[in-house]
Amino acid sequence: DQQVKQNSPSLSVQEGRISILNCDYTNSMFDYFLWYKKYPAEGPTFLISISSIKDKNEDGRFTVFLNKSAKHLSLHIVPSQPGDSAVYFCAAREYGNKLVFGAGTILRVKS
Amino acid sequence: ETGVTQTPRHLVMGMTNKKSLKCEQHLGHNAMYWYKQSAKKPLELMFVYSLEERVENNSVPSRFSPECPNSSHLFLHLHTLQPEDSALYLCASSQVLASGGLGNEQFFGPGTRLTVL
């Protein structure tokens, strides 16, 4: 049973608009959440994270929102740029334990 | 070299071959991981080494054999693989917390694209 789900396999967005990537989880013990970005032929790179004691974390064009009651988090990219086109993985963990990853969402930003 | 490096980047092997994947981290971390990424699936954790001890073996078939000779190096020895083992194999590293648990952020290598014929 997948504990972290990214239900949208792909997303296409126009350059300059907002990209919203979603992630749902089932384990209420998760207390830390991360987003990774992956380009073809490269390993995933860390993008942004959020602790369960917060509901929002912002870093430049990237903002992650956490809704603990809904067990849902989202990544907002504003404005989207063609270089943001990649696979985005959501990941979650219980303190001190292994990361659990979602299946990823392919983001395509069209210029 | 910086970050996490993996060699080879691409590997094609027959089902009867024996090969090894190598991972090296230059970040001063003391936990290392092997993941398997198949198309349209979540990253599957295979093995975790913390302070050079294996702390996780995620029901991986014995045809995959990990080795961690020190905190900077990790190997994955491959023997009599099946075509369904074809995938991207990713290595990652992280810190180990003072409590002994695994650090929050993992840093990944570029992966080895493995094809089993």
C-alpha cells in the first residue's frame, strides 16, 4: 500500500503561470516532507521541505503548503519557467526513519 | 569530485553476468542508500547503511548484494539478474542524527541505468 501518492502523472503549464503539484499521504506519523526535482539522466535533487509543525514554507519561486488534517501537501511554483520542466517527487518521513517517495509528477512548462 | 558519484552511468549485462555498481559520497555523510527506480513507480528503497552497518534490507532478492566498506563508499554486486531488474539504480547519502536516526535530507547520485538482456 502506497503511503505517499502523487495522483497526477503529468502536468502541463504555460510559462509564467503557476504550477501546482499535489501529494497525499496516509501515515499520520510522518513529520517531515520534502520535494525533489529530477532531470533526465540525473539523480533527484532536493528542492524544498516542510516540517509538520508548519503549514507553509517558501523559498523564492517555490512554496510548499501542508494541510495535516487532509494529509495533503502541495508545491507551488510561481512563475513557472521552462527550466522547471522535470519530474517532481514528493517524499515523507517519520523522525529518524527512511524516506517514503511518491511515484512522481512530470511537469512540462511550455514557452 | 563533489556530492555523490556513481559508476558506471550505464550498464548492459546478460542474465549470467556478474557486475558491480559503485557509489562514492564526498559530503562527509555516514548513511548511504540504494534505491531502484522503475518507470512510473515510486523510488523503491533497497538497502540502508548507517555507520557502515546495514540497517535496512527491503525484501530485496539475494541476486542483489550490497557492500559498504567505509562511510564514503557503497557497492551493489549483481549476479544472475532478470530482465525485470532493468531500471535506474540510485545511490544516496545523508547524515546520521545524534539520536542514531537517519537525517532528513538525502543527496542523490546521478544513477546507473541498468539493462539486463
